[in-house]
Amino acid sequence: MSLFVFFASSSTATAANWQLQAFGYQADEASQHRRSAMIRNEDGFELALFKTSKGMVWLDFSLSDNNFDTLSINQLPRWQIDDHKPVQLTRGFTVTIVPSEEGVEIPVVDDAGNISFMQDTSINYIVTERLPERVIFPIWQGDDRAHFNTIEALKAGKIIHFTYTLADDSQGKTQFSLMGADKVISAALK
């Protein structure tokens, strides 16, 4: 698992509230310079999309910097673009997209306290990297890997919603407009 650390950023273009930014990150001990499509909503939450040197496309969801909130370690955010199937982020050591037909095994506890497991394919899942105030997760890992057409949905969509749980177990939600995202995302992925 590689952890991305951003070290510089400057705005170079904008469409609606989406901005194209140049940034650097540390990954596998090599400094890389890339572009990112980024939006910050009026509550201070940020969403960024970037492509690594290996061609993987990631989303980076950050809590508002207007406070010192941190994400729950037990329940990671869920997101949904317009009326598409929601995607639940889940913790793990391997960053990957779980194919829709596979789902994940979730524990089920009955009234007697017995634990069993069931395959949940009702929503999509992505295993993600979690930091206290943000999650970074892949949305495209190559044509031969499972993906949910998220890039296309972001470009054509109107709104992306996030629901999240904080470390104190309080619930929250936020959203980002996708107006203007198409051109900026396309430029970031070149």
C-alpha cells in the first residue's frame, strides 16, 4: 500500500468551482509531479481526482479544514453520484475495487448472538487508504480491472454526495457540484 503525501499545489485553470492544479506527491520513494482536478465546497470539504505515473486514477475526499474532525476508524464514507449505485469505502491493506458481482462478506449477528457471514452485492465497495481527516481510493486501475465507470459518471453527473461518520460517532454529509468537472477532469487525466 502506498501513501500519497502532497507537498505543493498551485491553481492553473478553473471551470465552475473545479480547478486544475499542479501538485507533487511522494509514492514508492519517488517524487512525482502531476495534475489534479479539485473542488472545495462552501463548507471547506475537498474532493480531488488525480492519475498516478502508473496510470491509476484516484479520488481523494478530505473533511473540512474549518475544524479538527477526524474520520471514524470503524465506518468509512459512502458516496454516490446522482442516482448511480452508492459506493461504500472499506478499510484494507490492499487498495482495490471490488467487482459488483463479488461484493464483500459482511458479518451478520442474529438475535441469539450467533455470527454468520453473507455476501453483500447491494452496493459497490472500494478498499481504501485512510488518514484521520481523509480517504484516498482508486476509481480506475486499468481496463482489465473492475471499475464502476466513475470517471464517466463524474464527467456527466450533476452532484456527488458523501455521507461519513466521525471519530465521535456523529454522522455527517456533504456534496460537491459536478458542474464544470468534465473539462477539468479531462485535463487532469492527460
